Amino acid sequence: MRASLFILFFFSFIYFRGEASCVIEAGAKLRKSPHVKSEVIASLDKFTPVKLSGKVENKHYEVTDAKSRKGWLRTNQVNQELTCLTVKVEKSRLRSGPGTEYNPKGLAKRSEVFKDLGGEDGWTQVENAQGERAWINLDHTHKPRSKVRMSFEGE
């Protein structure tokens, strides 16, 4: 009886996941449909954050980018293990360490994208497409989050 209830409970849910992922190829083509000859919506930079819809077709993931453009990327152009982020302020100073007391290393402009390497105390270390590393204030960035929704079948 318990096993039957568990099975009924388990299969009464449908799970949807919008997984935050990263583009890992410079110039990745966001396409209108999941075919290599499909119309190109946009060309994406390496480390552009995208959200996976969960749909996979013809070796392509359906994704949405930070500009809310929905399209398809080849599965080998996306890494689900990396975390990437986008600069959300006009300009943010990149630093040699996690804090304003560290030397400036340059400026990051709005919409610039980075791989997130993790951090501390409101700062995160980032890497650009050329492999250069620096630290950025987390308040100046946008990092997509994974979402999990559950619903009962038939609702």
C-alpha cells in the first residue's frame, strides 16, 4: 500500500526546469528553429548567460538570452555547469582583489559578459573570453538563477 501511494505521489507531479547555462563558443548563432540552416536571430558572445527551456530537438537547446530573445543553440555551444553573468550598470571597475582597496584592472561596461568563478563578501572573480581574470562587485552584475516549478497533472 505504501509503495502504491509513493508511486502515485511521485508520478502526480510534472517538473519543469529553466536551467541557467552559459554559451561557450564566441559567435554562437541563436537561431529561429533547431536547424543549422535556420534564420539567425543573434550572434552571442562567449560566456553569455542563457536559460534553457528544457526542450531539446535536433541537437539544439531552446534558450532565452538576457535580452529575452527566444531561440535555439547547438547543444555543443552551451555548458550547463558554468555560471556566467552580465554587467547591469553603465560601468563597473574591475579590481585585482575582492574590494575597493585592491588595484583597478580596468572597466567593464553594461551588457559585458563574464564567466563567474565565485567570490566572497559581495565580490566575485570573473574571467572574460580572452581568459583575463579580475574581481567585480556583485551589485553591478546580473546572474540568472535556475527555477523549478511543480504542478499537479490535470491542473
